[in-house]
Amino acid sequence: MYFWVMQHFIHHSEENYLKTLFKLENRQEKKVNNVALSKALNLNPATVLEMVRKMSERTLVKVQTDKTIELTEKGKKKALQIIRRHRLWEAFLVDKLNYKWNEVHDLAEQLEHIESDDLVKRLEIFLGFPLVDPHGDPIPDENGKMKKIKTQALSEAPLKKKLTIIALGNSSDEFLKYLNKMDLAIGNTLMISAIEDFDKSVTVLHKKKSFTLSKEVALNLLVAV
């Protein structure tokens, strides 16, 4: 029983590493090293180093001479499968079970570890082949391909133009709760009426109301190009 529990824990942990590495690489970080990975996972660097060593032995990652950690093709394929499951479960929880978008991440973190290609395929069909999750992140297809979505931060968008929110740069629980309070969601349209020179805060018109968003919020609201 103890051995099974440990194997179960290691399996989940490995999948979390792969998913996190993929996201860091996808953000085009200059270097994903042990320090960056430790920070992203909120784990002790020594713990991360040992797991990376084991993953390297399984040819899921490659450690370069400068200590940069990179996913191999095998590792990338597995990471995309995990991300696919996670985002499909998030879509299911919001669209079919009426969870709020800030309530689904932790649940999807648990469900993503269910390894059943048949279940995932049935889930995708049941949802009608969604292209994005509730936060606007693209869902990989069964071959690991994702629709490329061109976006720009609201802070960089032009004034007096109708803009549609299609993704988020931050999907933390705190940020999603803030957006709920401001009545902002994926698919909403708004217009920038002014940008403050002093702090780059953005005044927007949304649902016939005018209000100001901080620079940090405007950076993390991604609109269609």
C-alpha cells in the first residue's frame, strides 16, 4: 500500500513538473533553470533538482551544460496531454456544472491526473470540441496542436476602439474574483476612453459604465488584435 501511494504521488508530481516547464518555456523565458522552476512550483531547489534528475533519466527533460532545463519532445507531448485534460475539465466544470471560473482550477488539478484517452475524447465530444477553456487559454487537440490566438494587453490597445477580451495573462483566484467584482469576463467588449500618463491606469467604458483599471489589471486583460 505504501509503495502504491508513493508511486501515485511521484506520478502526480512529475506531471505537475512537466506542465509547469511547458508553461515557462511557452512564455519565452530566457532560461528555465532549477531556480526558476523551484520558484514556479514553490518547492525547495534541492527537491526540484532530484526530480529533474529522475525526469532526465526518463528522457522527459534535458539539462544543458549551462544548467538550463528543457523539455524533450517526449516530455512536451506528455505536458500537452496534461494541459489538454486540465483545460477540458475546467470547461466541463464551468459550462456543465455551473462552477464559477475562479472555482475550477484546484478541481481540474485533481481531475487532470486521470489517464484515460477514451474519457478525454468523450469529454471533448460532450463539450462540443471547445477551442479554449473558461479563462481563454487554448485547449490542445488530441495531437497536441493548439489554435494560435493573437492577443495584446489592454494596456497596449488603442483608444476609442471596440475591444473584446479573449484571454487572461493571470488566472489566479484573486484576479478572477476581482474581475467578477468588476463584472468583466471573457467575451466582454469594452473601449478605452483614457490612459493616465502618471501611473498608466486605464479608464474604460463597459456596459454603459465608466471605471478605471490599474496598470497591472490592464496588462493581464488580453484583447483580440
